[in-house]
Amino acid sequence: MSFLSIQSDESEESEDGDSEGAASAAEKRHRRNLRRAEKQINRRKWERRREEILLEYESFSYYAAASSIVLFDVAWKQSLDNFTLLWCAIVGHISQVMLCKINRAHYLDQIENLHSHVTRLLHAANQAGGNNRKSSVNSNGNSRKDSITFTEDLVLWLYRHWSLKESMETTMLTSTRFKLFTKEGRSQMQDFLAHIGISQKDCAQKYSILSLEVRDNLDSLFANAAERYGFKRKELFMPSFTLQLVYKTPLSAMDVFWLILSGLECQVTPLLQFESI
């Protein structure tokens, strides 16, 4: 009888231990879930606060229109506008969005206005002297075979003048998104280029040397692979303008902005400065 009572006591103790262990495990899971939920709530609060701060900043702290646009408007009202002044206005406007002085919505509003001026001047040039719909007007009123075209342009810096590899390594969006400062990031960029069908040899070549098929389909190749690698279309493409100078490589407004900015920041005599160190 005593032996049975001892066995029953031991079984009760083991059951109590099992129940206590299960309770403690459940309590731990509950605490983990609470901590996870608390972190998610704090994250959502932080994101809402961030959106409120950005909205307040962008609503009440802003830059006015670029001075080149103001000057173009003055020339237009005096009937002295031309494609040269319009191109300067376009470059000045795009400089503001590239330097984060205005947001995308303000940029798009002004782009529509500039697009209307491009269409108006092109129509006037065709009526004035040209059967060639690609002609524009220079400062003297003479026709010339160049054109400003509205397009959705890739945001890769100077990719028409460099190689794709150099452009993606320099562009802030791709260099930070792929984390090209790490070995894994460089490998991911190579995987991206391979996915869109561009070999390592091609991506290291100048854009002008690439096959015509790749150049014509480059926008669609990037757009199709964007979501897989965490890019949104509006991040990779920006409504802009390109300047076609006869048979030369087209100049996008973004390219001209970066060229002007680098020229302004570059020393006149860098060699003398280097020798004086």
C-alpha cells in the first residue's frame, strides 16, 4: 500500500512538473509575442511620426522655381524665347530635384509646363521653315537639326557616356540599394545584370559600344527586373528631357546637370594644387 502511494505521489509530482514546464514555456512565448507586438507598434508610431515631419517640412519649407525658369518665363512673355533658353530652364529645374530641394510632386508639376513649351516651340519651328519635325530654333532664329524630346529616363548617372557598371556604381540609388561597398552587394549587382541579359563584358563596355538591341530595350529590361530586386518604377525612371544633337550621343537633362555641377566644383588647376601638397 505504501509502495502504491509512493508511486502515485511521484506521478503527481512529475505531472505537476510537466504542467509547470508547459506553463513556463507558454509564458515565455507570450512574453516574446508581447515584445514583438510592442516593437511593431513602436515601429508604426515612428513611421507615422516620420511621415508627419516630412509632410510638414515639405509643405512649409520649400524652394522657389529655379532662376533659369523665371528668366525663361520673362523671355517668353517678351517673345524672345527659344530652344536654348528652354533647355537651360529644363536643366535648372532638374537640378532642384536631383539636389533634393523639391519633391517629386513639385517636379512633375513644372515638367508639364516645360513640356508644353517644348511642343509649342517645335510647332512654331515646323511652321516657320521646316518640313523636318526634328528641327528646332537657335538663338538667331535659324533652323538646325537637333531636338528636345520628352521621355521617361533611367536615373542612372551619365550611363550614355560611361559603362553600365560605372554608372550603377556611381548612382546613389543603385549603389546604396545593392550595398556596393560590400562583396555581397557587388555580387548582387552582377546577378541583376545577368538577370536582365547583360554579360560582365558588356556591362564593362561603353554604352555607345553596346549592341543596338540592348540599347533600344534597356529601359524595358530594367523595368521588368525592378520589383524582383526591390526597386519601384518611379525610383528607376524619371520624366525628363533629352537633347539630340544631330548624330551625337543624346544628352539627358540629368547628364548635363551632373556635368555642370562637376565643372563648377572642379579646381581650375588641380595639377598645381596636387604639386603644392
